[in-house]
Amino acid sequence: MIVVSNSSPIISLSSVGRIDLLEKLFSEIHIPSHVYTEIKAKNKYGHDEIDFPFFKVTEIKNKNSSLILETEIDRGEAEAIELSLELKSDLLILDDRLGLKIAKNLNIESMGTLGILLLAKEKRYIKNVKGLLDEMIAKGRWYSPKVRNYFLSQVGEI
């Protein structure tokens, strides 16, 4: 399975010490070089984890395509979408709502961090998502109360 990720899911899962979920679920994650640089520059969550061997920094070939996308979304998301197209990935992991919409319009299968938590629960790598979600929020990851509560109700944790 070919999987590409943007920075926010990596940072979010690193903030709660569960970057291992990505490796357990997918074995290998491709990230564009800008995503690697972006995470390293923040020098916080994900800074060390991004060097784990299951992350593969992969250069995009069509820089012009990602430049066009950058007019609507940030560079990391644009490069992740372009890399996903170039690798013909099976899954793109990103959280930005507009980025997800663009991916859908390009017929790229995608999910966000909440989808990763749900998949990890379904595969029994975690027992519940509420504790991890609330810890992510406490560490700066923003989800509206409406999104949080809806998601938790969907997974049977409210």
C-alpha cells in the first residue's frame, strides 16, 4: 500500500506519543521534502519521529503542479497532493478541509487524523479514541467542540 502524508497528522500523533499507529497501519509513509523540512523547523512534536525509518522522504517531480495548488493551500499540502498523484498512492493523509476537497476532486483516496484514530481502533491498536483526541486538543490541535462530539458519537464514545 502506498501512503503519503502531510505534516499535521504526523505532528498530531507525535504529540500524544502514538506515531507508532502510522507504522502499524501502513508500514511505510511517503512524505514530500517540504513536509520533512516543515516538521524539522518546528522543533516540537514530530521533530525526532520524522526520522523514523518508516518515513520515506520523496521528492516531487512536477514542481509546477504543486505551485498551482499552492495558490489555494499551503506548500506542504500541495506537495503531499502532488506526490500522491505521482506515486498513484492508495491513501493520502491530511487534515486541511480544502486540501481534502481538492484531493477528492482529483480522485485521491484520503483521510485525516480522526480517520487514522478510527482505523486504529477498528484494528484494535487502541481501545478508545477519546483520551487521545482530548490529549491532542490539550496540546494545541484544534477541533471544534461540534466536530469532536460528532466524531466521538460516531465511534460510540459519547
